[in-house]
Amino acid sequence: MTAVEPKSDEATITVHNPADGRVAGTVPIDGPDTVAAKARELRLFQPEWEAIGPRGRKVWMRKWQDWILDNSDHLTGVLMSESGKSRTDASLEPVTMADAINYWAGNAEEFLADRHPKAHTPLFRVKKLITVLRPYPVVGMIEPWNFPIAMLALDLVPALAAGAAVLLKPSEVTPLSAVELVRGWNEIGAPPILKLATGYGDTGAAVIANADYVHFTGSTATGRKVAVACAERLIPFSLELGGKDPAIVLADADIDRAANGIAWGGMFNSGQVCISVERVFVEAPVYDEFVAKLTDKVRSVQQGQEQSGYKYDTGAMATPAQRDIVERHVKEAVAAGAKVLTGGKPTGVGTFFEPTVLADVEPSMSCIAEETFGPTLPVIKVADEEEAIRLANDSQYGLSASVWTGDTERGERVARRLEVGAVNINDALANVFCPGLPMGGWKESGIGYRGGGAAGLIKFCRQQAITAPKLPTQKSEMLWYSSPKMQSRFALAAMRAFAGHGLRRFGLGKKG
Ligand code: NAD
């Protein structure tokens, strides 16, 4: 059976399970007036959410965390029903959300504390300098379909911990998990500062029209439109976009580990991961051995969607359109001379596409030049490290990469030459599980970062500078009009003394 794409009947979206075509649920399509009304309501309650501070927010977020863990089987089931994921893939998402709440709610007090920068010259030592972090009142959050829950762990959780109210627009393909999470938020009796806007791109546009800050995760093409819309409104935004992540296998690598790790990094979630391995560059001396081992591993990946238990490694593609992109890339590669070593076609059931390894691949092929977002691993033989780095950097994208080597110092040296926002040495996808590290795409893979410790909360805040006198004040300051001219000349001389270096401080020294 072919899975059906969600279609608008003008009032609701009917969501289907792409693994078997069954109806999974429906959500309303929120028009501009509905979205604006939701944003207005969020604005009413956000000041209180900000006022209770990180400790008060932690109490509510921990209750929500308990609700998520208590309902993790139910959430996993809903997620599977809308995305076609296997239980193995889907069950990781609720626990990722709980983990994120621990980190962001647990550290928010420290991360959001006032900062007291040192005065940069002695002239300002008489002042108390304070940087205050205050959240954007309403953060609009627009999400893709590949991780309907885990993506919220990365972005929604820190925004809430920062004290913002969030208007969340899940993907039209997979809105049901977000419905459940917001139901949980309401069920625990938390303040009404989290609302959903469901619908297609127009609903996303309405979210932008009503937000003070927009965080977008999705394709580069849509990200560009979001950036333009935010620029029109002069509101800040961050974009987490597409990728085409390279894996570089050097001749000194543990080839078994490289094959195991790259198979997982390419097939996890059926390859529908922004940071999944999409290009593999292997040094010539180990190419044959690596390709043989990778093919064995990928051939053994179990694909399907189970009713119970954890039988399958990966599931279906989220939409027929996504499956068709994967099929086109494989067909075009084969037509241009690549070899399919395993997989290579849709299974004919739902939107499943066989786990695939392609060899004899050339950089000009679409499977290397475009984002595939599916279970394919195209492998290219390279002469040496230099060629691997050059080809890895030859991309419009710059999300992340992996380097496989027996020498981690060499791995780091290679990492520092790659034009990407993250590099995992002898591992795949690892950085995304570390909220203390920044995650952001370079080049056309994004603008801004998520995570990165305190920076992950600060991005959802406006920064306010406050100065106050440390000492009792006089009637006038030296530069004010109310002070004698002589005093302002003295003030200028003092400023010059601290602004220069050496004899120039006193108007002396070499000129020219
Ligand atoms: P998409 O760009 O098609 O849609 C993303 C969201 O944008 C959806 O909710 C959609 O309704 C909304 N949207 C569409 N048009 C809009 C508009 N004009 N204004 C506002 N919102 C609009 O992306 P997708 O197909 O759902 O997701 C897959 C893409 O996401 C891939 O390219 C993948 O690499 C990327 N992705 C990136 C990351 C990352 O962290 N860098 C993570 C996950 C996915």
C-alpha cells in the first residue's frame, strides 16, 4: 500500500502512517487570525513565566519531564503512527526530551544569571555594570518532520527554560506528537505559555508575523524564505538547515569501527537526519576492505515497523516525495556509472526504501551534490587525506562531518580544516547528544547555533545593559554642559591617557 501525503480539506490535515497508509489522526489548519489570537494569549501569560525565574520554571519543567517519562510508550506509539519510524528509532525521542529538560532546566539559573563585566578603563570603575538576560516574549518555533519530539528537545526546551512563551508550528507531516506534548503540558497544570499552531507553510508564515524571535529547523529553501520574512519584520532568527555530511575514512582507521559507525550514521532514522552521513570518502589502500565491510553491515539492517518489541532497526521514509528523491538519486547515480552493492530501490510497501550502498561514485552525481535525506551511502575512493578534505569541503552545505583514523591528533588536524559546524572523530552523530557543545550549520546549512551551554539559552534572550553609580553622585559630571569647560578638557585628557599606549597617552611620542 502506498502511504498518502497529508492533504488540506481547508479545515483539517489528515495524517497518515507512511509505513502502511493508515490514518493516524487529524489536526486543524490554523489561519492567520487563529495564530494571532494564540500569540496574544501567550503574551498575556509570558511575563509571569519570566517572573517566576529559572527555579520556578524548573518545577514545572520537571513535572512535564515526569509526564513525558510516564507516557513514553504512548508518545513512541503516536510518533511511530505519524512518521513510519521503527520502535527502535522512535523510542529514543521521548527520553531525549527528558534528558534535555534535565540539562536546560537544571542549568538555567547559572546560565541566565546577571553578568558583571569588568570596566574596560579605570574611568568606569566608579560604575556598576550589569548585563541582564531577558527572554523574547514570544518565540515562534517552526519544525520539520524528521524528529517530531527530539527536535523539540533541542530547541523548545531551552526556549521555555529561558523564560520565553513558545508558539510551536510542527510539520504538517507529523503534528501529532507535538499535540500530545502540549496536552501533557496542560495536563500537569503548567502556565499556558506553550501553544501549537498547526497547518502548512501559511501557518508558519503567520507564526513569523506574530513572533518576537523565530527559530526555524527545516530545508535550506524554506529557511531562505523564513529569513526574508524575519528581515521584513526586523526580528532576529536562527536557522538550522540541510546538510550533506561527509565521512572521511583514513587508511590508519579501525575499518570495522568505521564501517559499523558509518552504517549507523547513514541508516539511523532511515537516513532522515540532518547530520546523517551522506558522502563517504575512503583512502585508496583501505577502500576495498571498507566497502566490503560497510556493505555487509548495511545489508544486515532490519527495516520495518513493528506493532510491539524492537525487531527493526529503521522504518519508512516520512513521505512518498522523500522516497522519490532517494530513488531519483540512486537511479541517476547508476545511469552515470555507479554500482549498487546492496539495496537500491523502494520495497513497494509504504514508503520504505532499501538500505543502500553505492560504489564507484563521482562527485558530480546528484547523490553527492544534493541532500538525499534517505538510507543511501555513496562511497568515493580518494588518493589521500588532501583529496578527502578538498572533496568534503566542496559543498554548499557545512553542517557536520566525521573523520575515522587510528590517530586522534591527526583526526583533530583534519577536523580543523573542514568547513563544517561540527566534527566527530571515530564516531557519528555524537555531537548532537552534547548540549554543552554548539550545533550550527556553516555555509547554507544555517545561521546561528543551538546548544553550546549558556549560549543555548542566551540566544532566546534580549540582552539588557544596566549601569549604576557605585559611589555617591555629584550634581554634575565632567562632560555635562553643567560643568565648567575646564573640567571637560580635563576629562578628555584623562580619556586620551587611557585610550592610548606609551607616550602617546600624554600627547607625546612619535607622530605619523
Ligand atoms: P521544510 O523546509 O519543508 O519544512 C519545515 C517547516 O517549515 C514545516 O513546518 C513547514 O510547514 C514550514 N514552512 C514551509 N513553508 C514555510 C514558510 N513560507 N514560512 C514559514 N514556515 C514554512 O523541511 P522538512 O522537509 O519538513 O524537513 C527536512 C529538512 O530539514 C531537511 O533539509 C533537513 O536537513 C532539515 N533539518 C535540519 C536540521 C538541523 O538541525 N540543521 C534538523 C532537522 C532537519
